[in-house]
Amino acid sequence: MKFPKTIPTTTYSWQKLSDHFSDIEQKTLQDYFETDTNRFNSFSLCFEEILFDFSKNHISKETLSLLIELANECKLKDAINAMFAGEKINETENRAVLHTALRNFSDTDLILDGSNILPEIREVLQQMKSFCNEVHLGSHQGFTGKKIKYIVNIGIG
């Protein structure tokens, strides 16, 4: 699926956000808390045991509304759904991005080009786990035959 090449800064919503910023740019956090005694409740949420508190950011209810408007104008929800569905949204390489597949611990099949790719992903994740364990235990050593002490990055890109 091809998505329109929407440049957010050229949208009507972006202009409205820019105008809104000009209106609120001189406001302080103290101003926000003084005018909204319920600000913490309005600008925080909990997910399981994690608290997301964005009440101490220079935003208002209007800011959130305008950000949602921008996301809608840019069709962000469609792009997210396409990513989770395994659609080929990486136009440079003409393939699915599959970031979500690497973190999928459900038993639900993930079909890509007619095949369930989860068994292959799980196999590679297990290989990575085994490799990491070998490095930690010292059974996989560096070029000099010594235990590896420092790791910068190991990727599967």
C-alpha cells in the first residue's frame, strides 16, 4: 500500500499548531497549574504499573486536540495499522518494516507474503539469546581469545 507523501509542516493542521504556539508561548507551567487545578488528572494516565505524566509540559487541551488533528490529516492511524498488518510500507526496500513482529509474543500467526513468519522470528530470537548467554559466560570469546568485556551493539538488521 502506498501512502501519500504528506509533509507534516505543509498541512493545515501544522499551521494551526504554529498559530496556537504563538498564542501560548509566553505561558509558564505555573500559569497552567493555576488555571487548571485538575491538570495532573487531565494530563496523565496509567497503563498497568506505568504512570505517564505529561502535565509538566507546555501543552493545553487545545494543543492535544490540534496534535490529534495533525495525526489524522497525516493518516497516522492508517500507517500504524499497515505496519501491524505487515504491509510493505518501507518503500526504499519494498518490504514490511516488521518492528512489531520482533516483539510479538502472542500465539497468533503473522502472515507475510502467504507464510507465517513467527516461527522464523522466534528461531532467530533464540539464536540471539544463546549468543548473548555464550558471551556472558565467556564461552564465546573475542579475536584475541579473551572474554568479551564490552559490547557496543549487536543488531539483526
